[in-house]
Amino acid sequence: MYAQTLSLKNYRNIQNEEVFFTPGVNFLYGENAQGKTNILEALYFYARGKSFRGATDKEQTAFGCDGYETSLTFQDSQRSQVMSYRYCKGEKVRQRNGMNVDRATEFLGHFRAVLFFPDDLEMVKDGPEARRNFLNVAISQCNSSYVKYYATYKRCLEQRNALIKYAQKNDVFDEEQLYAWSDSLASSAALIHLERKRYLSFLSGHTQSFIEELSKGKEKIDMTYESAVEGESRKELYESYKKVLTENWRKEFIVGYSLYGIHRDDVDLKINGRSARLFASQGQQRTIVLSLKMAEGAVCRELTGEEPVFLLDDVLSELDEKRRRFFLEEISGPQILMTGCDKSLFSSDKTNIIEVKGGQYVSAHR
Ligand SMILES: Nc1ncnc2c1ncn2[C@@H]1O[C@H](COP(=O)(O)OP(=O)(O)O)[C@@H](O)[C@H]1O
Ligand SMILES: [Mg+2]
């Protein structure tokens, strides 16, 4: 698939713009703080359902305005679609092909993109949250059930945590309610756990072949889902999650939150048999993350039949020549949107070069 136009009104430092993209490589270049990342942020919202910078709608609204609007036209393998989002003083309106979409979760799974930005390079070294996020975002784009399971899980977790907090503060608790929330939590945890493992089985194969190619056969990666519970089937997992949740409430009442569940799980990455978190060199970390991102695209293609758009924010400058060339040659998706400062890397006959200055976008192609 590829993005055709993105219109923005009062979005961050952009007043009123319509940005045109072409299939193939689009390079947004300009000095710092001009609005390059802002465009990717607005675009990736359609794939992820929120800002990848963790910004609220209010923070994304241009200073001094009450709200903002963006609209995306894109082409998938079947047809052209339009999605739009309007925010004004706390009200949100989502539309797809002219129809209102009430639930945020139903907005996902139409426009698909793989984002790669410099913080991703910390995915190997950082704590488990970065890896869980990676899985959540990647799976959400391929599997609409996952989005629903996850929303249910989050709701149950909030309720269960509130109950634990209340019990901790008042020294009393409603055993029946705790049991009920543990049961619901275990039930959606089992579904999410299974989906994550299934996704990992696809992802690890692709990641391994990219790593092998990049390292000329020298590096091998192992990826395993790490959890406090074990089980192969939904029923086994449900029973296991339920067991740890019902047996450990005393510990949970001391700390004040739920200690078990998929919000505590992780992905263990091993490079040549050793923990990547502890032992991967900088070069190996880059190779791993680069391969994971390419694999994310390959799995999306495999599971949905759609080629995602690749969004690369300032990453080319972070990669050495060998990895940069490999990446650009290997991501065979129909569209790449990337940002950077150095336009000499690209020739204007093959690339849609867009100059970004003060929230305005000028392309030589138009
Ligand atoms: N809510 C906002 N309203 C107006 N301007 C904003 C808002 N949020 C960020 N900006 C401006 O956007 C610019 C940063 O844009 P960004 O796309 O991150 O830059 P870069 O081109 O370096 O990627 C800064 O000038 C910043 O002040
Ligand atoms: Mg930027």
C-alpha cells in the first residue's frame, strides 16, 4: 500500500498543508525543528491509533488553537481509501471512507506502516516495555482481534489494580470481586499470550534470515516469549494465569498492583546463544533492530497480503554505509517515507524530494 496525500490543519507547527507522496522513495529533508517528524507522527497515527511520541491530542494541537484535523488518502491492494481524524476541545471524530467510526479500535488495521526511529535502537538494551510495545503495535496491525483482546485486558487490569489499591489503603477487600477480575484478566491474558507467541514464530524466521544476510552467516538470533506462566493451549494458559493471580494476592496487596499478566511478559533476544541485552555490541544491536523492522514488514505482508509503508525518521544517519545500503535494497515495500538533513544521498529522478521549512512542504514533483 502507499500513502497518496496527507492533509493537516493546525497540527503542531503546520497551519494548513496538503502533502503529496509518490510510490517508491519519498525523502523529507530540512533543518532541525521544521516539521519532518511531525508529518510522520500524523501519518503513523493512522497505523497505530496514537502518537508514537506519546503525545496527547492537546499537545499535537498547534499552539493557540482549539483543535486539529488530519486526513489521509491511501491506496491498498484493492482500492483507494480516505481516513480522517478531527479533534476539538476533547471531542474526537474519526471517519473512514465518509463514515463515522466510533471505536478507536476499529480505526486500526486499514492503513499499515512500519515505523523506524532512533529510539528503536534501544529496543535491545532497554527494559521489557520497549519489546512489549513493539509486539503490541506490530500485532495490532495484522490482527484486529488482538486490538480487542488488548483493550479488554487493559480494562480488567485497571479494575483489578484499583481493587488492590483500595484493599491496600483500607485493609479490607472483596474476595469475590478480586476472584472475578482475576478470572477475566486470566482469560484475556491467555488469548494475548497465544497471539504474541504465534506472531513471534513468524517474526523470528524472517528476523533470522535478515540477520544472516547482514552478517554473512556469522550471527544467529533466538527469540523466545518470556512469561511467568507456561502453557501451549488457551485453556492451559488461562489456568496458569489464574493460578498465579489467585495465589499471590498477598504479595500484590503489599506492592499495590497486579504482579502477573501479559503486561509483565518480555521477549528474550539471544545473539549467538547469549543475551543480547547484556552482551550485544553496538553494531550487533543495530543489526538486530534493523532486522526486526524488516521482519515486521515481511510478517505484515505474509499475514495480511498488504505491503506496509515504511516510515524512517532520521535513521539513515544512524546507520553505517553497509547497513544503510542493505536496508534500502531489502525493504522492497511499495513506499518508503524518510526524513533527514542530507539530500545528497538521493537523486531527484528516482526520489520524491520534499523540502520542509517552518511547517511547509514543497515537492519538486508537483
Ligand atoms: N503543538 C505545537 N504547536 C506548534 N508548534 C509545535 C507544536 N509541537 C511542536 N511544534 C514545533 O514543531 C517543530 C518540531 O517539529 P519536528 O517535526 O519535530 O522537527 P524536525 O523537522 O526536526 O523533525 C518545533 O519547531 C516545535 O516548536
Ligand atoms: Mg525530527
